[in-house]
Amino acid sequence: MIKTKQTEHEATSRHFINKKDVAALLGVGQKTIERLGRAGKLPTLTITKRIIRYDKDAVIAYVNGRFGAKEVNA
């Protein structure tokens, strides 16, 4: 089977979201998200000092593991 560049990229790409979207997903404030990121509880991707993104899959895994709640799907 021949893979195209687009298929290879899609297979390895991750979905990153901003602090506002993470806060909405978790139902907390943006400052809480900043604290969780600094504490290393949420993996961050720092692009610049002011542009920080969060791995959506890691955020969902954090919620599911932390609260042992029903599976969160977003």
C-alpha cells in the first residue's frame, strides 16, 4: 500500500488547543489551566512565551485519570 504525504501527516499529527478551549472543556478558569501546565500536570507546547498550546488527547486523559469519571469525549 502506498501512503501519501497527507496520510502520513494525518497519522502522526496531534490536535492542540488553546488555554481558553481547555478551560471550557474542564469547566475551570484559564488561570487554573496555567497552573496545571506550570505544575506539569498538563503537557504543554510552548511556541512563544505568550503562545502555549495543550494536547487535547492529554487533557482528556488527565480528566479521565484524575477524576475516574465517565469517559470524556470531545
